[in-house]
Amino acid sequence: MASNITEYDIDRRQFLALTGALSGASLAGCTGNSDSGGGSGTDSTGSSGGGSSDETVRLNVAIASEPWNFDPALWADTGSSAIGSLIYDEVIELTPDSELAPGLVKEVPKPTNDGMAFDYELRDGLQFHNGDEVTVEDFKYSVDWILNPDNNSPIRRRIPNVEGTEIVDDRTLRLNLTTQFSTLNWWLTRGLEGIVQKGSRGSASEREGPTGIATNLTTDPSGAGTGPFEFVEWNTNENVLLKKNENYWKEGIPKVDEINFQIMPEDSTRLANLRSGTTDLTTSIPDKDFESLKGDPSIKTGTVPGNTTEVLYLNLMEAEGNPMSNVNNRRAVQWGIDAEEILDEIFYGRGVAQQGLWYPDSEWTSPKLKEMKMYDQEKARRELEKAGNPDGFTFEMLITKGSHLKDQGVVIQNQLSKIGIDVEITTLEKSALFDQVYNTTDWHAALENWTNAVPVVTYWLSTGFVPNDRNHNNWHHASPDLPDRYAPSGPPAPEDAEGDFSNGHDWYVQTLKKAQQTADEQEQKEIVYRLQEYLVENAIQIDIAYSSRLAAWSDSVSDYQMGSFASDIRPVTKD
Amino acid sequence: MSTARFILKRLMLIVPVLFGVSVAVFGLLHIAPGGPAAVLLGPLQNEQIIQEVRSQLGLDKPFYVQYWLWASSAIVGDLGTSWTVQQGTPVVDLIKSRLLLTFELALLAQLLAVLIGIPAGIIGAVRQNKPADHLSRIGALSGISIPNFWLGIVLIMVFGVTFNFDWGTGGWISPFEDPVANLQHLILPVIALGTARAAIIQRMTRSEMLETMNQDYIRTARAMGISEREVILKDATKNALIPVVTVIGIGIGGLLNGAVLTETVFNLPGLGKLFITAIARRDFEVIRALVLFITCVFVFANLSVDVLYAYLNPKIREDGGN
Amino acid sequence: MTSEPILEVENLVTQFHTDEGVVKAVDGNSFSLHKGEVLGIVGESGSGKSVTAMSVMQLIDKPGYIKAGTVRYKGEDLLEKSKAEMRQIRGNDIAMMFQDPMTSLNPVYTIGSQISRVIRKHTDASKPEARDRTIELLGDVGIPEPAARVDDYPHQFSGGMRQRVLLAMAISCDPEILIADEPTTALDVTIEAQIFELIDRLQEKYGMSVILITHDLGVVAGSCDRVAVVYAGRIVERAGVEELFESPRHPYTRGLMRSIPNLRSSESRLTPIKGQIPDLTALPSGCSFHPRCVHATEECTQRDPELRAVETNREAACIHALGYSNPATTRTATDSAATDGGVSNE
């Protein structure tokens, strides 16, 4: 019933204009975009404040899942950062056009020190909601806290390759790297989502509850942020209320006086509230209900291509009865799935079928993959023969209960049955499914959707693939950090690989590191193509399609900026 | 045995019941897949961090140690702080802030159910097989068959959307702030929740009344010239209601159950919704505390029913004394 | 007794429309009750005697209804009265008590409240007055320590005691007529004697007329002044009690007499009437009794005999009624020993 899609490794920015900026999301030299595009704030028309001066203009936004906390160092999920991003400011922002823009810093820096450091200079005149000035010590404290392993911050890994911070002058903080890493700024759009006052997280002894899980800011960030809205109250299961920051450093926004996030896990309740006017805006809309909303004259809708992929994870490990450890079986499934049909049946024709991991129109997608026919029953049947089961085989597909994925799973089941592959669908509660897929070897395939918030292809190639102890597909190589219960798995390294690799995963991890470190764009592209092709040739996982982002709002609301990776609610006005 | 002793004896049974229930819940949570750390930190999180957090939450200790630690503070009223629902907030506060809503919802729904169900049952029995009876039987059947969350959604669509009543889409205001608005917001949820209960009560009352009306003592009353109205309302009803009361009492479980669904659909921040959130987020502290709380409610409800039953049925009263 | 009749029932017809057919429970009965007398209505179970009484009280409910007849009480036809008027009469002028004391009292109210309520319904007594009267009545019917027991519940009394309570309830408003429907069937023989003795006493004290419905001829002999014998919904014989026992005229009555155990009889076996009572939805043609009657002739299958006088103050519904004397004392020439059962007393 509740489409409580709490997605991980996602930030609240949601939309991207597909053609334009993806090509621009290059790896090297991306820092040149420091001052371009930028927020919708500078484009906003005239008047500051919102609505009539007598009444408080409150924008009601319905969300499907409850936030977890209000400390940027603890945001492992979308729900919290969607709201939190209005209370805090990011150090580096991602615009709705998927470009980098300076947030709390004056400009998006290029690397210095032979690429081994980045210097970030704070703007002038920044204030916390409690009135105190923002200093470089606060900046250092905020970053150090996340980097400190004792704090167990769940987003530590979003600031990779940084060994420490250093105050350069009274407005500038330097981040020192352990290796060249040109895309750091893109990672920071999700890694540094706010600066807090020095000491405001509390000390280890003061905190109640386990460290890393709760800080002083967790439930009550009053006065702690710098953002366009100030925290008023959080009533669990009910709402989060924010009010306008009158002293916001960006001119002209926000326009509304208050934002009230209404927590409504139930789809139909959200929609009913939207229709009746109790809710002004929502972005959590099931596809089938979107159609009927489009027909409602008092409601405006918007759709943009999204950054969520519908993906079938596959257990690569050898285990009792697991047909997916066989590469030919995996490839058979891959060629047997018709992504276009899924988009038609489930998503009403919206979305983009994938040709491998990255957006098919981007220059960062391998040309070889662009040409490849992804749905090919003949190829699939040949794979089945190679696998030794020409008449097909049976596997179990895990799906989260109560989600639209079930319908999708049924379509896939239908498609695969045509080539003799029988799919048994098992629905599980979300936590139970995660436990089974990420903590055990006792599964075959899981149909999920996954959102990545950073529009950089190496980020996508990394998240969910690289960590040896835990990734989407039980893909492991022998190494000291491999937990006992796992064994190396997956196909071998490619034949033309240079060097000694214990298996494919080993090769993949090393090769990706090279791509992230090199400054030559052409070289990077070639490595990236190679990695993408490897993933598809070996059907490590099956990336089906990108689904679109949907939003609907009442006609009294305007200026909501939708983007594929990041949306901006700050300039919204309401009559 | 006097009523006081009877009640006291029953109250003492709460202790072993709570013990048993809490051990069972503890055990189940222990076995259930996924845990608060995994849920909180995300599936791709570093193994080491997850284990760290688990051990800080005490989840790596042996089962009985965990139980002892929890139980020893629970007894003195310290039910811990929430791990994942609203991190750091004392569980007792979370429950307290929601108690009023769920209690009010359940109470009003039960009231509605009784106020509709019993008279409808009596009418159905007295006008057996006449239009009034058929109508109320169809009504009862629908009430039982229609899932209350579906009914809730329909009510929202009709009243909230079509007629645009702004209290028609859920939400809640404390009765201390604004009693009128409070009741307005509760009308639809109470209807959604109470209808099924009303239906059950109606059927039970009707069948009990039919049986009672055939009893010999009804014949005696009529033979003595007592008006039909008095015969129905006085002689028959008191007898018929005895089993109905037990059904009502046992049904309180169903009421709490339905409250969960109703609160979700109407977006009411009550105990039911808290429970769902806590389960999805594996917040053991909140789950345990809620289970204890609900157990107590059950025990009291059953106790009240028994006391009421004894009051209504003199035979039980006397037997209790012998 | 030659007092005036206070209740006159004429051609009462009560039927039940069931799925199996129309049950003619009371098929045109007439009888009268005289002031101060005890009228016994005798018959087997299912013969319609209870229904007769219930019809008088108009306690008949669907699927039964009173089809025809008149019930004259104090000159007025009760069947013409409205429901409200009948309620005034029930419990007040005419009171009825039933045969199942164990279930005839409401288990969740005290006996005192159940009796007091009736009193307050029909009189303008106040609560304390009604309560006093109730205690007095309980004493009258022989409940020991009535003041202590007035607040007890029915389950705290034995069967016999409960019947006394019901009796108290019945006479609580000084009814002119008491209808007792098999009051002792569910009780022990010793209690039975007490109950009848009580009824006798109360009847004298309060000057009531009583209709006593029973299947027990012994009770009839002991308590009644006049008797009406009912078979298959019809009254087949009416007589004073002594005459009835001395010389029953209807073959059915005679059959009943023969089936009473007789200490002086040399027979070691009782003589039941052969056959069974007929299905009231499908009565035999002609005389309802003819299939079981040893004296039945061809004519009996065709003619439905009416109740007609065979002597003064005696009626029987049999075309062969005249000419039979007490089979206990004589045998006629036409009797055949075998078919008659051959009981000879003295």
C-alpha cells in the first residue's frame, strides 16, 4: 500500500534535461563550470517575499517517506536531504540543468597543488539561523566530523580520497587528497550538504544513543543551518514545518513564508489531498495515477527524464541452485528482456531504455553499446544452449512488496517465458529483501530501482559495484577486506587486460580507479567505455531503463524547477 | 469473591502476560531479517560501520543480556529512546503524544459501532424478514465485507475531493486546541473504522435477540400484559446483550488493528501509524514499548468485559462467590 | 354449580400456516367457565389444549392466527379487543401460568422486581407498596422467608419454588380467571400435590375461576369441577368430573380411563389406545378418532360428529355415544372381547 520508496545514495535533486547537460558532465576540466548556469535564484522575476503581506503564504508539499534526521552528516537517504537541503546550504550545488554551481563558496574551484588539493573560499556575509557568522572554523569542523572514522558517518564514503582539511586563510579551507581526483566537486554535491557551527553536533560524551546515529542536530536543527528556510518543528508521522529565512544570503528567494512537508505514505491520500487543495505540490506519484492527474484542470503536471534506473540485480556467487552464477544464463536473461515494452506497459511510454549503465545519448556511453540490440530473443536462445539448458531454466526474482515493481516483474516474467525461462516471483518486505540480497548468498535475482544523484558516469560505475564487502551483485575478489562469508565471484578479467588480476572484479576496481585519476578526457572515455562494455558483456547486472520523474502541483503554484538530477523548490511562489 | 478481589486477581495476571509477550516480541525481532542499523545506514553501507552501530545499540550482545537490560529499565518506566523513528526522542514521549488520537479514534468508533449496531440489531430482530430487517442485514453484510481502508479512501475521494470539505482529507487537531475542528477531522475516520464493528455488533445483537425473543420468560411477560415495547427493550435486551458485550470486548483487538489502517489512510499521526513506521524502520525500542502498551490495553479491555459480564449476568456473580 | 358463566368460548378456530400445511390446532371448540369453578381441559400432548388457552389470551403469534370464534368475557368478545385493551386484561383480569417454571422467569431480574412490575403495571401502587404486596404474595404461595428472598434471582430457587413464584405473579393483581397450563408437568409428584393444594386454597381465598390444562387424569380427578376432553383439536366430551369418571361416553375418554393405572385391576399391563394421534395437518376424514376407535363404523369415516348433549350437562362428540355405559362395570353384548381389551373391574 505505501509506496515508501526510501532510496539510498540519492540526493534530493531530481531532474536533468537529458540531452544538454549530460554531455557536459565530463570528468576532467569540469571545474570550468564554476559560475555558469547556476541556480534558478538569479532568474527569478522581481518581487521578493511571496503572496500578500498580510497572510502567511504556506506551501504544502506532500512527501511519501518520513525524514530520518536533520544532520547533513547523517543523510544516507533522499527523504532527509530533500527537506534538509532547505535548512542548510550545500557547499557546491547541483543545478536543475545538472551543472555545478557555487553554494556557500564563492566559486567552484579547480584543483591546485598538481591536482592533489582543492581550495574552497567561503562567501562573505553568511549567517547561521541563530545569527552567528559562518567562519572557516565552522567549515573545517563540518568536514572533519564526517571524515573522522570514530564518528561513523554514513556518508564518509561520499568524500573519497580526501585525507584531511587545512585552513589556508580566514575564509578558505583546503581539502588535501591522497591521489588525483578531478571529480571531487561532483561528489561533494552529495557529500557536503551543509555547514554547521563548530561544536554543534555535540561531543562524544554528551550524545545520547549510539555515535554516528544521533547528534544534537538530529531532531532539532533550530538555528543550525544557513539555508533559505528555518526549522520550526517536526511531528513524526505528521509533518515538518519550515519558515522563511528573512536574512537569506541569496536575493529574492524564498518567496513563500512557510513550507509544510506533509508526511503521507499512502498514495491515494496524497493524491486526494492534492486534488482537494490541501496539498500544493507533490513529486511522489504512481504512474497510473499520473494519467488521471493530467486530465484535472486545476492541477499542473510536469515530467522530465529521470535519474532512476529500473535494474535487475543478479547474484554472481556460486551457491546451491543459483543459475545466475552462470554467465550465459545471465546473458540470456539480458537479451530476453524488452525494455521498450516495459516502458509502455508500466510507465505509459515515459522513460528511456538503457543500453548499458549510462544514458544512451551521452558521449560518455560506449559507441559499441549504442549500436547493440539489447532485446534479441535469438541471441538469448543461443546463450541458453551455451549454458547447457537449451530449453530454459528457472530462477527466483525478489521484489519489494507493495511497489510498482511487482507489475514490472510480471511483464518480465511474461517476456522470459517466451524463451523458456521460468521466473518465480517472491515479494518481500523492503528490509527483509535488503537483508537477503546484501547480506546473504541465498538469492538469484532482485528487481529494484536505484537512483544516483551525481550526474557523473564514474560515480555510477563506482557505487554499488566497487565495494568488495557489499555491492549490488555479490561481486567479489580475493582481498583482506572480503568478509568471511563471501568467496570471489563473477567472470574473469578480460583477456586483453594488462596486469595481474585475480578476477574480473579486481580488474574492474583497479581500472575504474585509473579512470578517476587520469586528467586526459580521451583516455578517461576509453576506459569508461571499456568498463561499460564489460558490464554488459558479462551481464553483471541488467540495467533496464531510466524512468521519468513526475510532479504535480496546483495551479496556484509556479516556478517549480524540475531537473533530472536536482530540482529546486526554493524559488516557488504560491498565489 | 467480591468484585474487588476478582479484579485484583486478574490484574496480577498482567505480570506474567507482559513477561511472556515481551519475550516473544524480543525473540521475533531478534530473528527478523534486517535490523535498525542496516535500515538506517542503507544497504551499501560499509560492513564495519554497520557492525559498529549494531554494537552501540547493544545488538551484538546475547539475547538474554539484551532482554535483561531492556526489561530492567522498562520496569521502572524507562522504555528507551527511539533509534530510527525520531532519533533520540524518548519512546515514552512518542507514545504519549499519539495516545490521545488513537484513543479518541478508537473510542468514538466503538461508540458509533454500538450506537448503530445495537439498535439496528434489535430492529432487525423485531421486524424479522420485513424490509427494515433486510435493509439492516444488507447494511451489516456490506459493513463487514468492505475493507475499512477502502471505505476510508472512498470517503476521502467523495468528501474531500468532490465536495471539497477541507477536513475531509484527514489530518488532526488536538481537541484541546479546537474541539470542533477535532471532531470534524475525525468524522470520516470514525465512520471508516466503526462501520465494520457496527456490522458485527448488529448481526450478533440480531441473532441474540431472535433467540431471546423465543424464550419462555418473554411469553410470561407478554402473558402478564407487559407492553411489547417494554418486553423488547427491558426483558429481551438485557439478556441478549450479554454475549454481545463479550463480543464487543474481544473486538477491541480488531479496533486497534483497524486503527492502524485508518490512521494510514487518513493521515492521522496516531499509535497505529507509529507502529507501522517503527516496524518498517526496525526501531526495536518503539516496537517493544508499543507491544507492551497494546498488551496492557488488551488485558484491561478483557478485564472490563468480564466485570461487565458479571454485572449483567447474575448467575456469574453468584458463582464467583461460591 | 349453577353460577353464571364468566367466560364463554364459542366455535374457536385457531390455525397455524406452516410449510407442511395448515395445522388445525383448535378446530371449532366451545366451552364455558363458570364463576368459582375449576374447569379441566384434558388431552394428550399436541391435542391443542394449550393453544386453546393461548387463543383466549390472544398470545398466538405467527404463523398461527385465530380464524374464527368468539370469546366472551363479561359480555364482551375478547377477540374484538385492541392490543392495548388486551394488555389491560392479561395479568389483570385473566392470568396465565405456564408449564416450564425453570425457563419462565427472566434470569437477569430479581423475582421481586418481576412481580412488582406486574403489580405496578396494572394498579397504581407505588414502588414500596408493590414491593410489600410482592412479599405478601410470596408468603401466600408458601415461599419461606419472603422478605429475605424477594431480591433473589430465579436461579436461586428450585423448580417447585419457581412455580410458586409464577403463581404469585399470576394472582398478583387479583385476576378473575386463572389459566394454569400444565403447572406441574415438570415437577415431582410430591411438589405437584402441594401446588394443587395451593391453587385450591388460593382459589378459595381470592374467589378465582380456574382453567386447568393437563394431560393427567389424576389431577383432573383431584382438582376439577368440570372437564372438557380434547382430541386432535376438538373437544370430544364435556361433563362434570364425577360423571366423566363414572361413565365416560366418548370412546377416546374411555380409552384414556383405561390407560390409568388401577390398583384394583387384576391386569398387570396398562392398555394404551392403539394407534397414534393424527397429524393435525392431515386429519382423518369424518371423525378424527375413527382410526383408533374400536367402535368405529362405516358412518364414522364419513360424518364429522358434533358435540351434542347425551344427558343433562353432558356432551360428547360421537355418533355412537348414546348407548354406552361405563366399560369398567359392564360389557355390552356387542363388545367383542378381543378388540375391547377386556378390562373388567369387579
